[in-house]
Amino acid sequence: MTSQFTIVELGEAALRRVAEPVTAIDAPDFQQQLDALIQFVQQRGGMGIAAPQVGIAQRFFIMSSHPNERYPYAPEMPITCVINPQILWHSAETDKDWEGCLSVPGLRALVPRYQQISVRYWLRDGTLIEADYDGFIARLFQHELDHLDGKVFVDRVESSLDMMTESSWYKLLRSTAKET
Ligand code: ZN
């Protein structure tokens, strides 16, 4: 089955809108949208996708962390629907690491993110979650939350020298993999 979604890319106004809170988590059409978006992110092999990336101006995203070629160190995590998320606290310390985005094809960049965050969000069954994240999941969460505020990772890049094309990045990844 092919997906009903198309990715909104950098340059399209829909990617820059501030999304509205989800008001009815248990609404059947919202639940169906979640199922469809989970299927879509799995088809694309993404680590996550935020609703505005498929033109839905609502505050939710899917986290789908799993190790793959781009992120061999990504933790295996059950697919999680993150609804109406907030960051309650963050560390002062930041880390830079590589990110990419389905909405910015062909580009990778080193992006500074808070090392640790405390967050609150709702699951699709209406459960309120309060959790502490660090490392890869903290980065993923911050990346996806930015999309709900109309921001993309390139907005946070400190220097154009921290950017590279995806093909250059793959060359770098393979050469460092050989050394270790
Ligand atoms: Zn993204």
C-alpha cells in the first residue's frame, strides 16, 4: 500500500507554521492518522517524523529510533506517538552531532542540542508521560519538537562549515567505520 502522505520540504510555507495542540486524542480520525503516519515513517526508514512534515499543522510526532546505517548507535525503542509535547527542563550543556531530515533531502549537519531534557507528553491512549531523555533520544525529541514550532535543524547550525551533502557524509561515515 502506498502512503497518502507527501513530505513537505524546506521552502514550503507549511514547514514554517507553528502547529496547534491536539484537542481530541481519542478521535477516530486522529487515531487513523497516527496509524498512517507510523506506517509512512517505517516505509521511509526515518527515525521520526513530525505532523507538519506531512502538512498536518498539529502538535504531534512519531519517534521510531532503531539502529541503522546512518545511526548505528541509535537505541532500539518501541514506536512512540508523542502528542502535545513540552520540554520542562533542559541541561545547560549542549552537544553537537549529525542530523538530517526528510524535509531537507541531501543535507546533513552538526547541530547543537541540549544533552539532557525532561519532557511531558501524551501517548495515543491518553496516558500522560513525564520522562528524562539524554543522548540520541534527547536529540531526536528536540529535532521533532522544533518542527511543531516551524523550525528545522538548519536554523540551529552554527557554521556553514558544519554542513555537508549526504553523499559526502556517507563517505566520511564509511572512512571512520574502517578506522574503528
Ligand atoms: Zn526533521
